[in-house]
Amino acid sequence: HLWPHQRDWLVLFAEARKSHSPVKRRRKAQRLCVAYEGSDSEKGEKAEPLKVPVWEPQDWQQQLVNIRAMRSEKDAPVDHLGVEHCYDSSAPPKVRRYQVLLSLMLSSQTKDQVTAGAMQRLRAQGLTVDSILQTDDATLGKLIYPVGFWRSKVKYIKQTSTILQQRYGGDIPASVAELVALPGVGPKMAHLAMAVAWGTVSGIAVDTHVHRIANRLRWTKKATKSPEETRAALEEWLPRELWHEINGLLVGFGQQTCLPVRPRCQACLNQALCPAAQGL
């Protein structure tokens, strides 16, 4: 039994002890920061990609300079009778594009002079998709004769014109894939059509002249057997800004100097630089 004053004393003692007892504080967990070496992108620096050396022909730049010099007069058949000169520049855009495609279809295995003559006769009749479809095959054949394989071309022109009318509203497709799907249209024609009709450089247009000259100059890593092989080989190394120029440049050079048979090597500025001329 405790007296009242004893109970008061015990309460005071307990409170005093409580106030002096150490307070347990939780330690804050410290985060361990691991410093990793920053990547180049984090440092604001871009890692340089590994440069794979691109093969290119020996002396090609000087050869190109020489060909440009030999072609400076722009007096080859392609320069005034090529596809750029066969369509009616005053016709509506859709009609112009159709005429470009048609001139390319006619030009296969045909000299520029003959193609230009056929286009002139067709244009005199009013050269549109509708006018061609309204022309019977016999009349169309007479108009385009004597282009190479004219009978086949009559058929292809009619088939392609029908497709253009039905699927493209009388216009021509704006992609290489769609163009080569048309009857009688090959890769060279498609790339030239993209360049001349649409103003888009989609690839190098390689015909027999470009194919022959590229192989004579060894502008392909290995000998190529077809224009398409040559196109792929040239596009691997030739700067893209030269793709459009190279067709007309080499076609004219092939028409005047680097002929298919008996090339005029004596008159060629590249005689000393040309492996074919050196018999290599």
C-alpha cells in the first residue's frame, strides 16, 4: 500500500526517466550510386560509324572529265532526237508524260532518228491515250514503222494504253515498279520515264551504249552480261548526283566515238586510260 505522496513521486520518476531515454531513430537507407562510364551519345558525341571502303574504278574521274570534253558540242543524235525532244512540250502534263513513255517504248532496239520520225507521225494524228486506243492496229503499225519489232510494239502500246486509261486516268505511273509492270516497258525506260516525265532520279538508265562503255572502261567491278547487271554495278559506286547525267553523256559518246564495232580509239581522249583500248 502506497501513500498518495509516494504514488505522485513514482509517477514523476517514471516520466522523468521516459524523457531521458534515448530515442531510437531509423537510419535512412543510403542509395548506393554506381557511376558508369557515360556512352558517347550521353556525352553529346556521336560514335563514328565504321567506314567500309567502297570500290571504285581506277581513273574514272579523269575518264569522265575527258568524256565530258568530247561531248561538249552536244551534237550526237541523242542530243536533239532523244526522248527529251520527242514529246509535245505545249501539251497538258498528263499527255506529255504519256508521250514520253510512248517514245521510250518505241526507242527500244531503234535508232534515235527512227524513233523521232515515228513520234512525229504519231503526234500529227494527235497523240493521246484516247487517240491511240481509237487507232486500229494496222494504221498504228504504219505510223510507227520502221521502229525495231514494230509489230510487237503495236500490241504493247495498245495494252499499255488500255491499262493507263483504266487504272491511271490516262496518266502514267509514278514509280519504277508500276512502270516496269506495263507491257513493253523495261527498267531503262522506267528510269528514264521517271527522270523526264516526273523529274525524279530513281536510278541509272542503262542501254546498250552505257552497258558497252561501262564494261570497256571497267566501270564495273567485274564484267557484266546485261544492262540491268551494269545498272546495279554502277549504282554501287557512282555518286548519285551523276546518275541522271551519265545516260545521255555515255549514249552520245557511244554514238560518236565508242562505237559498238570499230570504236574510234585514236580520236578518244581516254585512249591511254581505257583498259579495252590498251587490250587489257
